[in-house]
Amino acid sequence: MPYAAITYRVKPGHEDEIAEIFAGFQRVSTPALVDDEGKAAGRLLGTAVFIKDEVMIRVIHYEGDLIHVASNMARHKGVHALEAKLAPYLAETRDTSTPEGFGQYFRNATMRCISQLSADSLLTEARTP
């Protein structure tokens, strides 16, 4: 079950305002991810947001393909409302109003994963001869 980290460059000194925005965020009603045809494509297992000075990172824990996470987020009205509230605090402007624009930002802001360890991976290694 992979993780993804999405970066945001924010204006420093606004950590509390940004925290307030995320405190009011409403999750989607289902963790199910679907593809463009509406077929099951994975699950969103959890998210976390971290901020320090001018860097904010959204960590996403999911099953399936990251592209389906992005496309499902791009269709979520709550994500668009959050993006609009967050816009004044961003150091770099971006257009996430369309699924294409959201997808482009998502791809460009995804950090390169260099390690993922979990209890599941330890169990798999222990069972491998």
C-alpha cells in the first residue's frame, strides 16, 4: 500500500491560517477510487498534511494507481473549495480548477519516493525463503 507526498510552496508566517483551512476540510463520503469508466480502481486509505515555514506536504496513503487518486481528487468539490481558500497563501500560483490542471499540478508536485517501509513489507520479507 503505497504513499505519495505532494508538495506545496506556501508563504511563510501563515501556518495557523493554513491549518484552519485544513481543519474545516470534509473528506469524501467513500474511500473507493474509480477510473474514468466508473470501475473500482483502488482505495484512499488516509491523508495527512504537514507544514513548516514555507513548505507544506500532503501525504496520501492509497491502494491502486496514483493517477486514480489524482483524478478522484480533481472531481471532489471539497478539494476545489480547499484549493480556493488556500490560493492566497501559496507562493506559486497554479490552476487546479480543471481536472487537467489539477492533474498537471499533482504530477509536478509529487515528491520522488526513495523508501517505503511498513509492517506488511516486514511480514512479506520474513516469509520469503
